[in-house]
Amino acid sequence: MKKLIAFSAAAALLCAFTACSSGKESSITMNEAKTSDDGKTIITVGNFGFYDSAFSDTLGFPQEFKVESRNYMKGDISFDDAARQLDLDMIQGDSPDVLFAPPDKLYNYIRKGAMADMYELMDEYGGLEREDFLPNVLEGLTINGELPAVVDSFFISTAVAKTKYVGEEFTNWTPEQAMQFYCEMPEGMDFLGDEDRSLSFYMLRNPGKGCIDYTDYTCDFSGGSFTDTLRFCAEHPFVEGYVPDMSTMSEEEMLEYFGGTKGTDRQLVYRIDISGFNHSLANDAYANLSREDFTFVGLPSSDGNGAKTFTNNISSQPYGILKNSSSKEAAWKLVTQLLRYRKPLEKFAWDDTLGIPVLVSQFNIDYDRSSSYHNSINCDLYPPGEWEEEKAFRITDEVKEKLRDYIFSVKFDIYYPDELSYFIDEECDPVIAGERTPEEAVRILDDRITTFLSERS
């Protein structure tokens, strides 16, 4: 009985918080400002089990404030219970000053009006300006004219095709265009190579996302091209292609099969995950395509947005300042410090998971990094399957600019919940297996995702 009463009280407080969170400072119970024994302002940083790696790295830096951390998911506490405790702390004036959270979870607090507008803090206290950010990143982070959260770095999932097969006019191609090219490929060519088994994963992610309005929390899978695209995937299941017996192949035959221009012409579309402006990107978009011109076809989409942007929960979780904070100036200084910090890259490291920095100055460091760094985009590259020193080459400035322009142009959107993509996969897999019609899957998706959205609206 006590547990039930406690839960009811918490629910009532949560409803009160949600109802009063109109974005106005007066509707928030302000935290009491805290100072340490040596007179420093104490900044409390809350999280749900993970911090941005920059936060951990900079804790030991000399600073004019003291940082205390608060993990809401210690032990076996569920996220729902942890979020409920944070809600209570906000209502009672005992919440963190800065909050780290997974993108879709932080978005819930943004929608409740719990996050401070950091544009106001930027204008009042300085430290960073709007022009310091990649323009598309800042646009994506801005909600209703406010900056409620930031992130240190991000990643991009996209795809390219050689321009001689897919012209530049098919940049960010539509599902209909992708299906047409699939049907008209030269004989003997694979669409996604060894990834043909994931045709539905490639074809359906963006059309499925396009059926969901995550701002208004509504969905409609019956409209648009989703049903037709799903039917196409079911009619073109993965077929095992020719797998050579490498134990009997000569070195020349292996080089012919795996390397050179002929090897890279066996496949039409190449998936690329951009983890930074680094050696991996130079390899995927230049060396492995035999230095031929390429088109960013992306993941098929109906809105011209063929790239998926995402963060890494450990290295680049979004964060913001809560309106409850009575120490916003110090909190903003901490945020500025975190954004400006970038883990130094060791010369001989092959770590390609730093992500794409959101500040232009840090991006330019990656762009200009010396070829003496193993993970520089400017270091030596080799043809596919060939690693002789005399065959080494480097990426051209023209291709570097093309890659930079693409990264600066993609739509930055990190708040879309991964659960929705999982739902789409789960309900579409039986269609691919021939156990369900596309129309049946669409009806199930509409019901399932509508329920999911209504529970969070």
C-alpha cells in the first residue's frame, strides 16, 4: 500500500510538472545555489548511466567551479524509475544543473520545457558564438528558436555509388529511383554486394521514418511509398551470389576479384559510416572506389535527406542546462569547456571513432591534419588489395571539399528514437519471409507505433 501511495504521489507531481512547464522561468522551482568550502560554485551534473567522454576527460582540469556528478541509474534502477526521480528533483528544486541523456530521452525534457535556452546564455556570457558551430548542426539542435541541448560530435550513415553508373542528379535518391536502378543494373552486378541480404534495412529506414511525425507524435504508414517499397523488398530477397574458392585462386585471380577498378565495379551501392574526417572516410569514399567520381545517393528518402545522423551514447551524448539551475553562468562555462575540448589524437593511433566535431575550428583541425598521423584523411592510401609503397597516393583537395560540403549539408536530426526503427524491422521481417502481406504489416505498424507515441505525448 505504501508503495502504491508513493507511486501515486510521484505521478501527481509529474503531472503538475508537465502541466506547469510552459517554458517560463516562473513555472520552475529553482534550485538553491550551492558553494564548496573554498567558495567555489558547485555544479551538479546528472546522467542516466553514461557521461559524455569529454566530461570525464575534463574533470581534472583547473576550473573556477566545482563539479559533482549524480547518476540516476545506479545499480539495477530502470530508466523509468530514474526519470521519475529526476522529475521529482525538478519539482522539489533539487535537480542537476547540467543533464546528460540519450537523445530521445533528452527530447522528452525539451518538450516539457525543462531545458534552458543556451542562446540566451551565449549572448549574455559569451564563450561561444553561433558562427562557431557547423551550420547544419546548429539548425538541427535549434527547437522553436531556442538551443535546449548540444552535443560534442556526431556520426553519419549514408551511401555512395560511382557517378558513371548513378549520376549526380540522383544525389539523395528516392525509393522509386533506387528500385529502378536495382532492376536496371548491368548483368553480374550486385546492388549492395555482400550486404544485399540487408536490402530491406537499407530501403525501408528512411521511408519508415518519413511515416512518423515525431513532433506531433502521429504516424501514417499507409500513405507515401512505404508499402510499395516493402513489397519490392519482399519480391527481391537476398540471393547467395558467387563465392570464390580462395584456396585455389592464384594471386592474380584474387587481385582481379577483390581489387582494382574491376573489383569495385561488381557492386552498385556502397554503405558508408562517417566516424570523422579521417583515414577511414578517405578509404571508403576514394581509395576503395578506385579514385573514381562518386554520388552521395544516401539511404532512399522522399524528402531529400538521405543521411542518418546519430550520436554515440558513451562518447557524444547530448546535454543541456536545466531551467531549475540557479548557477546558469557557471553551468554555461562548463558546457563551453566541454564543447571546446577534443581528445588529442595520437600520431600512431588508428582510432576512427572520435566522431565529427560540431565546432568548425575542430573540424578544420581534422581537415588539415598532417599526413604523419595514421588516422589523418591526408595520409597514404592504396588501391583495393594492393599495399606496395610505390602504389601509394593521397586524397585530392577536390574530393576533400566534396566530402566536407556533404557533411555540412546533411540534415542533423538526433532525437528520433531507435525503438521506432526496431519496430519497423520487427513487423517487416515477416513480410520479407513471405509470412505476412505488406498491407498487414502497415496496419500493425500504424497501431503499434501510434500506441508508442501516445504513451509519450
